[in-house]
Amino acid sequence: MTDNPLKGLNLTPPGEGFELWRHRNAGRLGTEGWSGLYWARRAHSGGYEIRAVLREGEAYSYAGGVFPGTTFERFYERVDPGGLGAGE
């Protein structure tokens, strides 16, 4: 496993309307190799449809369900894929 859980991630959105979100405590949870990143977009229900962020060459991003909007926003924050340093 790499020391940088962001290295080699595929940061291309899996579809229209998806934005990159990261768990607010991803760096402090101590889960080895977990980037804490998910693709998310608003669902018709008002929640967020989430999809996994995978490494380059690992199949396709898969659906993770729908989170209630307020819960998702409490634990996750929107991030800029260009500012993550995933290729380093």
C-alpha cells in the first residue's frame, strides 16, 4: 500500500453533476489507505447520490447509495480535485 492514499486516484467525475467530496476527518481516522473521497451529486430526494473514487485502472466507479443531505454535509466537505496532489 502506498504512503499517500491519494496517489493514483482517478479524479475524473463518473457522470454529469458529480462533485468531489472528502470526509472531514479522513486524515485523523487512521484507516490505512482510505482517501475519504466520494463523488456525489444531489438526488431528486434532496439527498446525495454517492459513488466510490477508485484508482486509475480499477474498473468503474460504483454506486454507494443515497445519503440524506444534512447528514452528508455534516460529515463531508466539497474539495477541488486539482488541489489534492493525488499524482504525487
